[in-house]
Amino acid sequence: MELATGSSPKTDLAATLHRLRSTLARLKAELELAEADGTTPPIDRLLADLDEAFALLGTAEGASQAVGRVLVVDDDGRLAEITARGLRRMGFDADSSSQVRELRESELLVFDLGLFPRLDAAAKKLVHAAKPIVVTGATDAAGRALAASLDASDYLVKPVELEELAAAIKRRMADASADR
């Protein structure tokens, strides 16, 4: 069962949970009515309601996991972990590292631009392919040019507010969804 509303994952999750609650309420009412009447509950309808409830539960689980995967890469490993932890508190599936790695499916890269000159060719290729959200302490024209050459979706200057980073991630996710 798929709820394709074209809205945000949070809205899709709320709609799915509403339908799940209605399905379970219907199932409960059927059982209570049969018990009150002393009749056999309509097994076929109850089984159909259970099938629908499990399908909706699967959809809800999928929608809740569609919040967004993020890899935060910073030369300061502690800052990367603090940032990832803050993003997790905001509902993102965030991981941290001080090194670039292959991204998981649908994972976005938040990348400290200061690391780029130290990367090997393969890692530079990964960063470029990711079209990262750049965070940097560099505010000079060369830094902005480097970010532009990486097709960075955003250029954020440290210290970055988590809400600002979350907004950039959501924009990037929306752009990625539109590209599909």
C-alpha cells in the first residue's frame, strides 16, 4: 500500500497513521459489536482489516524512514558527531565521519570544504558526484568558487545553526525528489 500524495514525508506519515487508526478502530468496533450481540465476528472482514493495518504499518515505517539520510564529514570529528547528533534529534538519519566514504542510497553529504584539498582523486570524485551541502569557515571568493565547482547545493559559513542546516538538507532532498 502506497500513499503517494506528492507532499512531504511528514505529511504522508500523518495521513498513513490516520488511516491506520481508522482501520484499527473499525476492527475493534466489529469485535466489540460481535461480543455484545453474542455473535460470531465477521472473520473475512476482520482478516481484511488486519491485512490493511499491516500494509499501512509498512507504509508508515517507510515514511518515517524517508526523513533523510545525511553524512556529515568534517575535519573536526567531534564537530561532525555533534552536528550529526543534532540532526538525529531533528529526525534525520545522520552519521558523521572525518573522511569521505561512499554514500548510501538517498544519502546527502554535508561537507567541510576545508577537507577538499587533502582528498585523493577518488574521494574528490565522490564529493563532486554528491553535490554536497558545503559548510566552511572560509568566506573568501576562492572557497565560494570551489563550492560552485562541486555543484554544492548550499554554502553555509561556520558556525552553522542546526535549523539552517536542516533547512538546506530539506531543500536538497526536495530537489533530489524532483529530479527523480
